[in-house]
Amino acid sequence: MFPPNKFGSYILGRERILKKILDTVASQFVHDRLTLAQSIYLAGCRGMGKTNLLMLIADLLKRNGYEVYFFAGEVTFSNEIVKALEEVVDQKHKKLTAVLIDEAAVESKATVFSLLLKSTNPYLLTVAAAVPKFLKSGITANFRARFGMTDMVLKEDDEDFVQLIEHCKGLKVTTPEMTDYICRCILRQCGGHVFPTLAIIEGYFATEGLGNFMMGEIEFNQHFYGPAFEKTGFYPIELLRG
């Protein structure tokens, strides 16, 4: 979500990936309704939007009748929390329940993951997100489904991206054709990663004197791919390199 500025407020709903995740949960539940807990692992680099995606998943699950537990960052699982999770893990617990863990770290949460992933309660769903290096852990082999970076990046044919361009077309600083061209250039430059893409788009449309560079593709290319735009402070080159 962008703060109010020349770009305006805009929220990415990530409809494509959310639908895919919800469909995965539904298929797991139907296939193994009486035998296994459900689980999904999200792997993505820093800045991709894993935390925001987990929050969207939490909201989606709540609207679908789930009781949601959300653990953010390097949380310490106290004995009290583990005991509470043990009650959720119990097969007698018949309420739809989801445990979402952000920045999952196998070293500090091995006991919890072992507890959640080995559960036979089909009403339990575990969703964990972390950087790809965690995939090397044997614990991730116990997740029923995995979504990698290619699944999570913002894609050109995503409804979010189409809506973003439509949003930009309502701005007075450019023509619809130039807005479309600009957004696609930035998307390509960022490789589809959500945070760098939106950070640059926001910075670009918020730049003072933008109209001077919006006369056509030649002027835009000279500005966006030249040193002038990098000096504005809106061009996070370190994120693109990462």
C-alpha cells in the first residue's frame, strides 16, 4: 500500500497467488480429510512481499472460517505457546485452524515445526514463509505443498498488474500509453519482484517535474535508464542487484 502522494493510495490484493493457495488447501483437505494436517511453505527472497502475502492469507482464511494464529519475525515459542499449539494439533480439535509463521527459522522452531507438520489433524493448516536457504532443511520435506519465487513474483498478466496500470491511467501526469510503457519497463527491470517493482513505480510517479520526461519513449528511456533518475533517490539499485 502506498501512502497518499502523486501516485495515490493503492493496494495489491495478489488475487492469483491467493487463489492458488486456497485451491491447494482445499485439494489437500479433500484428498486426505481424515489422515493428515495441511501445510504450505512459501520461499522468497527478502523484499518479495512474503509478510504482506501472509497477512493477506490470514485475512482470506479468517473469511473462510479459520481461526488464525500469526507469528511474525524471530518469535520465541515459549512453553505456554507450545502447549497451546499441542491442543490445536490434537486430532480431537475439530475447528478449522491455521498457524502462520513468518521468517521461519529451523534452528529455533524445530520442535514447533515437528509438532505441526507431523499432526494428523486434518483441520490444521500450517503456512510458513522464509528465504530460500531454509529449503535445504530436511524439515521442509514434510510440507505438503511449496510455492517458490516463480509462483510469488508479480507477473505481467496478473490482475494486480493490470489494475495497477489502469490506476496509473487515471493520473494526470502522463498518457495511458506512456503509463503502460513505464510500468512494463519497471516490471521488466525488477524481474517481477513486488517490492522493487512498486518502490520504483511509486518513486517515479512521485518525482517532481515528471512531466518533463513524459513526452515519449525516447525521453523516458533517457531519463529512466540514465544517471538522472538514479540520483533522485527513488532508484533502489541495491535491491535490483540482490
